[in-house]
Amino acid sequence: MIEHVNNLENCELCPRQCKADRTLIPIPKRSICRSPKAVKIALVSLHHWEEPCLSGTRGAGTVFFSHCNLRCCFCQNWSISQEGKGLTVSIERLTDIFFEQQARGAHCLELVSCSHYADSVSEAIEKARAKGLSIPIALNTNGYDSVESLRHYFKGVDIFLPDLKYFDSSLGRKYSGVPNYFEVASAAISTMFEMVGEPVFDSSGLMKRGLIIRHLVLPSHVDDSINVPHWVKDNFGDSVYLSLMNQYIPLHKAVLHREINRNLFTLEYQKVIREARAIGIRNCYIQEGTTNLVKYIPDFDGSNVLQKDD
């Protein structure tokens, strides 16, 4: 069994080290994530719009967790990440959800934004593996993760899917309300690579193990985005995958920042892609067509959270 090193009465699970008592109701204001002790989930689904090596033909088995340690003003999932929409589940129910996703035919189990529940999620992973869960487990994070938590709680993860939102940490302060974003995220991503190593695929092209680094190109910030493929190339060569995304939509509080209160121009996105190709990035996913549509944002209606519906 995993020995929990975090005390939720003095929480240090994420790099903020806020030491808030998450057993209290309401949660103390110094807790940015506002996450309670018990796990909350907003949606359990098969996601067909992830990277092809994760979605395959049957979809990635996504589990969307409520709350977040960032406050991104443009967050598409703000109703769950910042307002905390979701349903409370036990570790036993979470373990059952993992098996239900496998039974639905999911190619992988994708845990979306669960770092603030690291101790509980790790226990559920351990229980599920002991009972025979066999599909790869992917950890989808905002990149602002604690190296210590990653190493201690997420040893059972096969695939890491972190964001690298900003190269310039001043943008992290401005748009996500977080200090030292790049310094923290780059260390976390390097740790993730140490944990899983180079990518491994099965005969049908599905990823079984590896690291995919996501970057959402923001309007008016192409110069910052161009630094991301350079950092990836310099640090990992062809040993990881880069996923460059053009799906930005000016939602939530983006209106407060004129420079990002619009859709991304095609030429902005193409400039980042050209730079990635020019420096020799070989393993790179790009998005084609119109992806910045609200219809692609999941409906966080609690489907399959409390009971299996199908």
C-alpha cells in the first residue's frame, strides 16, 4: 500500500505549498484550488478528440476531476476547475469507475486534472491494478505539479500528458494567477520523462507508455509559443511528443484582457508550426480545421460518476 506523505490538514500536494486545512468546510481562502478532502468528479466519458494515439477508434477513457490549482482566465472548463461543479465519490467508487472505463472499451484511462487529489487517486490506481486493470493510465495535468508528488503518488502512471502553457512565467502570473509557472512546469515535465522514458506504441499505433507535452497557442503571444518547441527539442530531442493546439476560445474572463479576447489567427498558429518543423521537431501533433468551437467542450453533467449508465 502507498504510504500517504501528505497531511490534508496541512496540504502540500502542489507547488503552491499553501498548507490549507482541506478537511474544513468551507475550505480556507489560502487554498487556491478550494478542493475538499473528498474526491469530486464532474464527468466520466469516452473522449474521441484527444491525440490519435490516445483516442484511437474507441476513445480515451476520461475522468474529469473538479477544482484546480490554477486560475486561468481563459479556462474552457471553468465551471469545474474554478466553481467546483462535480459529485463527491469514495476511493472505492473511483476504483469502480476505472474498471467501467475499461469495460466500455477505452484505449486508456485518462485522469484529467487530479493532482490535488494525488493521494486518493494513487490509492485507487493501486487497488485497480491489484484487481486486474490492464489499460494504460494517462495523467493529464496543467503542468504546475510538484516533483515530490509525482514521484511518490504517480508511479503507476504509464503516460503523462502535461500542459506547458507558458515559456515566460510573467504570462503565468497574468493569466493563471501563479508564480514561476515555467520553472515549476519544466521541472515537473522533466521528472515525468524520467518516470516513463521514451514512447512505446502497440501494433495499432496506440501509446502504451510515454510523454506528450501539450501547448495551447494564445492570441498575440506567438513569440512566447515559439520558445516551447525549442525547449522541447533541446531537452528531449525525439524522445517525447509535442502537441500544438489551436483550439483557444476567449471564454470565462478572457474579456478582461484585450489581447487574448479573440480567436487565434490561422497565421499565428502556422508560424508556430513552421518554427517547430524548422528546428527538426519530428514527433508533433497539430490540429487541422476548425477546433475552436464550443461544441467540443464537454458537458460536465456528471455522467457515469455515481453509477454506470450503460
